[in-house]
Amino acid sequence: MTETSSSTDTPTPTGAPTGTDTAALDAARDRIRSAHLKPVGQRPASTARGLHHTALVSSDVERTVRFYQDVLGFPLTELIENRDYPGSSHFFFDIGNGNLLAFFDFPGLDVGPYAEVLGGLHHMAISVEPQRWDELVARLTEAGVEHEVHSGVSVYFRDPDGARIELIADPLGEMYGQHVL
């Protein structure tokens, strides 16, 4: 079904803005998938060995530490000066499997509020063990963090600076029962 309207800001019941030709978008996804997605046995091995760290911006180091370590249970592993900006901190949390979540603060700079922009972060999905997932949802509730549960395995919320985070209990390489790796 194609929605037609002069507005491109109002979402339809399917979530797409009015005026969006969803059939054309579906066809574009099919074309891209056909042109670029190789079957599992035909894919080359990745040149990467994993995600070393993802770095976000923090407006308050201690508040960020309390949230990620105390609420989410991600241990702080290091807190050093940012080599590229004197006075700035670069700090890291263990998110499992040898992966890190890092932050920078930039004292004295007005970096503005979090915003979803082209090239920016939409959300970060962090895998958690299914038996820990319910505990983490309860911790978010106890801490007064607004959150939304989807499909019984994903919970979405925002960190203290507004970055959208998802905790997902699906196995690594799967999403909602579908293999994506």
C-alpha cells in the first residue's frame, strides 16, 4: 500500500512517513540484497576480527560511570586522559567478549545535545545473556529509566546523554530468531 500525502513527517500505522512509497523501498532492498548479499557458503571471511570499541560522548563522566557500571553492570576498565584533547577523559566499559564501550568528555566545548543525524548513532544493541535480561530490565525500572520492551528479548532506553541503547537477549549473530550472521 502506498500512502499519499503532502506531509512527509507524519508516520503512518506502519511507521513510514506519509508520502513514502514503501513498495519502491521494498523493491530497492530486494535489488540491493540480490546484487550484494552472498549465500553463507559463498561469503568471504571478514577482514576484521571484532569491534574493539565504540566511542560515545559523555557530558558528565561520573554520571556516565554510575549509569553504565551500577545500573547496567558493565565494569569500568580504564579512565585516562584523551590524547587528542587535553583535559578530556577517555574511559572504557567491558561489554563482554573482549569488546569495549568507550566515552569521551569534552570539558569547555559545547557539543550540544544528542541528535540522530546522518552518519550518527541511531542505537547500539548490546547482547546480554537471556537469564540476565530480565534482571537488567528490572534494574532499569528500579533506576527510573524509561524503557520499552519489544518481542520479549529487546529493551530500548536512552542513556543519561540521550544515546539510544538496546539490550538484546538473542544469541550473537541472530535477531528475533533470524540469522543475520
